Amino acid sequence: MNRFLDSIDSYIFILNKKLEIMFCNKKLLNKLKCSESDIEKVKISIDTKTDDKSVSYKISDIKKDEVLNLDLILYIEHREFKLKGKITNGCFYSKDVVFVSSDSIEIIHYKKNKTMEDNIKQEIQGTEKSISTLISLLKKVEQKKPLEEIFENIDIKQFIEQILGEIYKIELMKKDFELLIAMSADIVGVMDSNGYLKTVGQNWTNYLGWSEQEILESNILHLVHESHKDKLFEILNSDNKDIVIIENKIICKNNEYKWFRWNFKLVKEKSVFAFTTRDITKEKDQEKQRKKLEETVHLESIKNEFFANMSHEFKTPLNIILGTIQLVDRNINDENISWNENTNLSRHMKLIRQNSYRLLRLVNNLIDMTRINNGYYELKLANYDIVNIVEEITLSVAQYIEGKGIELIFDTNCEEKIIACDPEKIERILLNLLSNSIKYTNENGNIYVDLHVDEDKINISVRDDGEGISKDKLPIIFNRFVQDDKKLTKNCEGSGIGLSLVKSLVEMHGGKIAVYSKKGVGTNFEFSLPNKATHCEENEINKNYNYICDNNKIEMCNIEFSDIYGM
């Protein structure tokens, strides 16, 4: 069918019932200078005048086998074509369509899309033409010329209809303008050079609360904030014809100030300023919040950088001090050092070591928190038996606090569970929580470490029957530099950074941590880890918690418990 239509020496195209082109033969495509893919861009306009008479015309009204001769206009992009076409109903690929054929087609002109500005100019030109004609007639009337000469070459009826039409169009434009102003988010108005408003939109009342009458009786300079009056006064006394943009604060009827952005344009012929203004109070508030956030982030960055630098500066001399302590201890044991019998050298060395550990613990925590905040802290995840890890850590602490009057009990509902975790970080978490429990658990008290395996989670809790945490501190206990007890008589001290680090380490594992406590009853820290392992071969599973030697475990306990005096 397509080949047959392409072979016909006429311009052929096919329309659906919506006057949309479904097909053009090659001859028509060549004339329109478009491809088959551009067919949808072609628009159709049909003149309702037939060869015989004017008819009320619809495509669907064409009877079968009936042929109508109509004038058609084809639009494609900026081009306009006119043709006389024969139209008849038919069927094309089982669809009801309209066939159009023509032997001639001519281009009328290149048509550009009209903008709103073009339409307004066209309306104004028509009005100016009518006004010019009226002025010409008025001059002839003033010159008392005869009526025949005044209305010479003028169709009075047509001229009156034209004038009425222009008046009607002006009224329509006025209504459209009023509607546009009413719908606008801006306040629109006119102001004289003294600051008195001549006209204002209804939005002014909505934004400021002043009635239209109150606004028109007020001077805008009386409503502007004192710090912004000079700039507005300068604009009102300027001859600058360019659009000037300023921002200032205007007082509302409720005595609150709102921010507005103004656009002023001098209309010199009328000695007034046309203006639009918009409420930007929310925009200013958001900008203020954004700057505050940027300053906070900048300060946090400086603080983290300071902590990181200071921590590294502290760590070097601390390592030297701890190395010297080990050297002195060895010489004491080898009896290479002598001292006065009244001097308890071992006690003094213990105090030096403990306080060095305290500083080292603080430095390590600060360095790790800084690395976490900056995104440089990484977990070394592998498959380990979490039950074995928690049990080994608990047993090492139980041996460490042996003889301190505190009983440490471990319990689990599962003998073995392989999950993906970083055992060093798990040890860090548990030692920190156990350190907190030991601090606030009195002699003959109890600490319970429970591990419960669920289908989705590994739940671990460190619970004690010690002094408990005050209710007001529970919501912020995981914030940095927060401590529950500030008394100088307390036999333990801390930086308030450990629990913040614990929370970060748990969350890096994909888990959650919570605390439940009551003053005088005890405290329960509960954290959960995802019950899942990484993909690896069976022989790669690390079932035994043996990555670190016993001496180093004791050393880590010494560091974590360094802020507990008497240990």
C-alpha cells in the first residue's frame, strides 16, 4: 500500500479522526522538506469553505464514498503551506482514516512562533492606529471642517466597530493584568519619589497585615528598618533608569520584621517608580541556618584536626615513658637498681604506669574518633566465632579483677556462631563496657555478660547491679565528653569519650546499642550485631579467638582499666 501511494504523482497524506497525519507519500515529504520521522510535527488546518458553500464541517461527518474539495493549511516548524485537497473516507491497515490528495501545493510564508511580547505589541499597534485616526478626526472637527470632509474615505460603521473592539480588548487586557497580579507571588505597585505608595496589590495585606488604606496613607520609608532607609532613599532620589534590586526589612502590623527583595524601575515620564517585591524571610532564615551549619562543620573539622595533631604529639613521648618504665622494671627485678627502704618504688612505678596508660587510652580514643569522623577508620571483617571471642574476653577480665570482690559471670544460649566481625574492635567494645561496669560496681557486686543468638541478630549485654546512671544522662550517655559522676572523691575517672567510640564501632558493624539504667539498681548496656557471615571458603573461618597473645590481652586490659584506681 505504501509503495503504491509513493508511486502516485500527487501529494498524498492520510489522517486519523483527530486530524493527525499517519502517512505522507514521498512526493509530499520532498515538498515539505521533512523525513518520515518528522511527520508528527506537521499540523493541519482545514478551511470550512467548500466549492459550493460554507458548511459546519467535521471529518467524521464525511459519508462513505463522498468526496469533498477543501482548502488545507499545513504547518511544519516555521513554514506554512496551502493546498486544495480532495478528501474522502477510507481504510488504511484496518483503521478508519481520511485520504487527502492534491495536485498542487504552495508555500505561503515562513511563520515564526509569537511570544507574549509580540502579541502585546500587536495589540498596542492596533490601538495606536485607532487613536491616531481619532486624533486626526478631532483636529478636523476643531478646524470646523464640513462633515463630508471629516469623514471622507472613512467607513463610519466599520470605524465605530473598530474603536469598540479596541476598547473591549483593552478591558480584557486590564482584567487579564488584574488576574495576573492577583495570582502573582510578588507584591506589585507604584511609588512616588517621596516614598508614598500610589497603587498596591492585595498581597501586601496578606504579607504585612496592613490594610490597603493604611498602606496608601503611609510612607514606605516609615516602614523600612532604620538600617536600610538610606539605601531606599538613595534609589528614590536617583535618575537611574535601570532596574535596581535591593533587600530590606519591612515592619508588619504585629511589629515583626520581614525581609523583602525589591525591583525598582523609574518611569521618568510620570515621575514614579514601578516596583515588584517578594517576601524572602524564609530564604533569609534558610541562608542563616546554612551559614551556621557551615560554620559548625568548619569548627568541627578544625577541632578534629586539632585533636588528631595533639594526639599524635602525645603518643610519641608516652611510648618513650612506657618503654622507660619497662626498662626500670627489668632493672628492679634484676636488682640493678637500689633505693631507700622507706621508699615504695614499686608503688611509684605502678602509679607512673597507670597514669601513662590513662593518657595512652585517651590518645587512642581521640585518634580513633577523629579517624571515624573523617571516614578513615576501617573494619577488618572476617568470619569468627563470636561466642568464643566474647567468652575469651570475659575470662581475661575475670582473671584481671580476681580478688577485687566483684563476680563476673558469662552466659550464652549458643555454643558456636560464626559471623563477620573485627575481633579487635569487639574486644575494644567489651573492655570499654566492662570498664564502665567495674567503675560503678561496689565490692561483692555482680557483672553479667550475656550472649543470645536470634535468627537475625547476635544480642550481647553487659549488666551490673552497681550504682546506675541518672535518668537525665541516659539520652546523652553516648555523646562525647559526657560523664555521669563528677565527684572528686570517686575512685575512678574518665574522659567521657569511650562510650561514644563504642557506639561508633557497633554501628560500623551494622549493629545498634542501647542503655537501660536506674539509679541505685544497676545498668544494662545491650548491643546487637548482624547474624551473617562473609562469603569465603570453609577453611578461611577463624573459629578460635587466638589472634593476640595473652600478654597483649593483659596490656589492653591495663590500658582500658587505667582510669580505675586500685586495680
